[in-house]
Amino acid sequence: PPAYCSIPTVNSPPWGFHVGEQITGATGTYAHGHGNISLSAHTVSGVICQVDRVRGAPDRQIILSVDHHLVSAVHGAVLLGVPGNVMKIDVRVKSSTDPECAVGTSGEVTIFASYNGVHRDLVQLSFPAACRRHNHRYTGLGVVTNVPPE
């Protein structure tokens, strides 16, 4: 398998997600991340990796650092028609193999963890125009998230 998204792994992090399996075919997308959170202090930390593979081009990988201010965290939010916990965090590109997505570019990540025995999780990455190729909305059975309650 290709050597990408080699950020450290943590068992049972306070928040985290992974989207599918690492890419082995000619095309695909993959992301995972994790970190710590203090809901009482409204702070967060962590790291996220996202990679896209398109046919006939090098893989486009970005590593994101998480800004320390927690944008929002809501217990009992409703997304995708089901209740769950949602958090929004600001991120900054720490390293990039995508020539259009420069180091230092900021963006936002939304992570939704459904509960009550329903599995409809969501991870959404949002960036300005320079990094728009990394704007993704991941849903489906291959998306697994953990967002702590308030």
C-alpha cells in the first residue's frame, strides 16, 4: 500500500474519525484524524490527514493541524435525520503534496457522530478556493466518528 496519511494512531481518542480504507485502486479518497478536547475549556487539539487519488496524477495529500479554539460542540444535534453529537473545528494545512493547496491555508472540519443505535456519521472538510479540491462531505457506512457529549 502507498505510504500516506502516516499520522500517529491513538486507541480510543477523545475525538476521532476515519473514512473508509486506505486507497489501493487507481482512484479514491481517504481521511482520518483524532485528538483531544476539553468541552469545559472550549479547546481542542489534534491532527487530520486527507488524500485524494485521481487517475493519471500524483496523490494529493494534506496534513492538517487543529487550531486550539473549539468552534462549536453540540450534544443532541440532528443531522442526516438522526440525533448525535457534532463538533466544528478550525484547521490549518501543515503539509501538502497538492501544489494548489498551500501550507498555512485555513479551513473548517465538521464531525458528526450519530447515536441511539443508528449509524449515519458525517465528516465534512471545507476550504477556500485554493484548496477546494479537498472539500469533501463523507457519509455512509465507511464513515466512523467519535464526538464526545457535552
